[in-house]
Amino acid sequence: MADTAPSSRILRRYLSELRKTLRKWQHMLQPSGDRISKIAVLDMLAHNWWLGFTSFGGPSVHFQIFRRLYVEKYQWLDESQYVELFALCQALSGPGSTKMHLAINMLHYDLLNGVLAFLIWSLPMALAAFGLALGVHNIGAQLPDPVYALLSGLNSATVGIIALAAIQLSAKAITDRLTRVLVFLGAAAGMLYNALWYFPVIMVAGGLATVVIDLRLFQRTWKAMWMSKPEDDRVTEEHELATPVAADSTSQIHATNAGSSHKAVPSADQTAIPLDPATPAPAAVRTSWKVGTAIIAAFFVSFIVIMVCRGTIRGTTRGFDLFANLYLAGTIIFGGGPVVIPLLREYIVAPGWVSPRDFLLGLAITQAFPGPNFNFAVYLGTLAVADTSIPPVVGAMIGFVGIFTPGLWLLVGTTKIWATVRKVHAVRAALRGIHAAAVGLVFTAVYRLFQIGYLDAEAQGGSSLSRDGWWVVIISAACYGGMHFHLSPPLAIVLGAIMGLIWYGVTK
């Protein structure tokens, strides 16, 4: 016992010194937010280098990480500015958390360092997705039965994770009856029909609906028509409505409608886009609107040119077809990672470039990667050119550039005109409708993946997870565990794989 006490003290002293050393290195590698170098690139690297390796959990977790880091620790912007940037990034197409990361670094440093920060954030797991694709391409046509069970478990957990994301996003998007209806209709419409042009139409319809309701266009149109009538006609109609019974009932109806309308139609500031026009925009955002307009116009010119070429020379070269499809997907994706899944299935799997089995395999594994979920396009781009003369690394680069460029290009242009645009009521109204419809499409992603999540030797293209209640149990466990027990997505994926193997051991 006498020898044990000194040994324990030495061990405690050693552990204490080790903790101090680790904290010292952590402080050196993760600065407090103050500028540590006059060279902006080095300062940006010091403040961002590890995020691409450690940010697990998808966009919802990424936003929490960014708030703790950039608002609470670094204090590069305050809470109101963060909320405004969050709303702007959510309202634009493309990868939500990646746009947020780019915007914060771009506003703190400059455009060049913002782009470099984006590369540091996204490239680590893009390289991992490229390596995964090379490995999957060398897998045989038929896998062992336990592997199919494992993959079905992975897919079930992925469905549960996306279902939780849909619930969390809808909680933020639903602020009144109108947005509640738009989320429901967006989900229902996406489940009932599927086409390449369909999702953008749903989101545009959602934006038009909120513009019409928030700006009271029906009431204004009716009032304009009423005032344009001859005076004799107006007097006649007023006389017809002036009978005792009609007057009594009409006044009650008008009183009821006035009260309900006042409560049901919020201003655009009481929405999922919580912007206050009276609050000044972040200083770095208040730049020339002409520059921003030129950037946005250049993007739409590029989009039109690419889409015209896509329609005229489709099928002549796999590389351009792949780029055009991913550029289109990156332009029309609102809602981030969960929404990109059904679109990529339509644009990559439907043409026959990637097999459904490889799509589902990569989806299940990349969900456990840190960094942006859009890196899934790197995996798909590599596989899409596997049977052509195009090198796999070129396919990966096409996937990376095609999926990320549209959203980031639009973000750069929008930040330069946002100080002006944010004051327009119609713009804020349209953004909340687009946002609500896009959230509804996340539920569509849950349904689509549920229908193709089960894999076996006979159903390598995927079939419904309803074939066995065990897969529904995995879905529920991933969703419920994440909601109430803070089960992280990577751990949920691992547990789904284990439960899939348990199912195989019990049933086979």
C-alpha cells in the first residue's frame, strides 16, 4: 500500500501535466478569434483548418458549430447578424451550411479567403468520397448476403436521420397556417409525382403563394376593380347589401374575416426568415448593388447557356452531360443536403450512369462523413465516368464543381445587393414561401428513400423498407434517438449497420 500511494500521485501528476499540454496545444491550434497573423491567408487557416475533419452531423449540426465558434468564441459577428446570414443562406439554393461558412469568412476577410476557407471545409471529405467511389467500383456485381443486410440497416438509419432533419426544418419553417399548408402541399406534391422540372415548380408556387397572401394582392385587386366600376353600379350593389338581415350578417362576416385575416396573415418579419429591415446589414454586405447585380446576371447567363447546350448536345459526351445535370441540381436545390438526394437520383441514376445499388451504398456511408453532404456528388461523379475514357479524378472534379458552384455563385452576388433587397416586402414574402415548400420536399426525400432502401441479391436496385418491420424499427430508433437522446448521425449509421447484421443473424 505504501508503494501504491506515491505511484498514484505520480500518475495523477503526469495526467495533469498531459491535460495542460493538450489544452496549450489546443489553444495554439484553435485560436480565440483575435488576429494571429498579418497575412490573411495564414490567419484564416489557423481559424478554420480543422472544421472539415471534425464537423459531423450534417447541416443542422454544422449551424450549431458555426454559432458557437464564430459568434460565441471568435465574436466575428453578433447574434442578429448571424441570424440574418442564416436566413439568407437558407433562402438561396445550394448547400446551406457550406454557404454559411463561405459567407462568414468572406465577410470577415475577403472573397479570395472566403473561397479558400470553403476549400478547406469541403476538400477533406471530397477526397474521402473519391476514394470510396474507387473502392465501390471494384466491388463485384453481387455481394454476400450479410453485406446486403448491413447496407439495408445503413439505409434505414439514413431514412431516420433525414426524417429527423425534416421535422426540425419544418419546426423552423412553419410560422403560421399558410406555411404549414405549404410544407404539407410541398411534401404531398413531391410524393405524388416525380420529374426533373417538378421540384423547382413546387418551390416557385410556394413563393408566389406567400407573395399573394402577404401582400394582399387579392384584396388589392378586388378593391381596384370595385373602384373602377361606375358610380351607379356601386350604389346599386350597396343598396342590395343594405337590407336588415344582410347588413347584420354581412357585418358579422366582415368583422370575423377582418379579425381572422389580421391574425392569420403575418408580416414577412414574423416568418422563418426573421429579418428586420430597420436593422442595418453587416458592414461587409453593404457594397455596390451594381456589382452584385452583375454577378447574379452572369450566373443566370451561364445557367441558360449550359441548359441550352444540355438540350441540344445531350448524349454526345458523358462529361458535359454530368456537369450540366449537376449544375442544374445545384441551382434548384433549396433545403440543403436532404433535398439533394432525390434530385441526384433522378439526374445520375435514372440515365444509367450509376447503379441504384452503388447510389445507396455511397449514400449510406457518406452520411457518416464530416463536412458538407454535397460531397456525395464527388462520389457519384467518379462512378458516372467509370466506364468511359474520362479519368475518374476528372469525374470527381466535375461533380465537385458542378454541384457547389451555383449556390456559392448566387451567394456571392446576393450578399452584395442584400442591403437593398432585404427591404423589399415581396422578396421577404417570396423567400418564406420557397423555404416552406423546400422543407416539404425533405419529407419527399424520406418517402423516396424508404421506397428503395432495402437491398438483397434479387433487389439490387432497391425495394421498400416495409418488407420487414425491423427496418422500420431502425428508422424509428435513428429518428427518436436523435430527437430525444442526442444520438449523432455517425453513431446512428453505425447502430443501423449493427442492427442490420442482427436481423441477418436472426432471420437467415
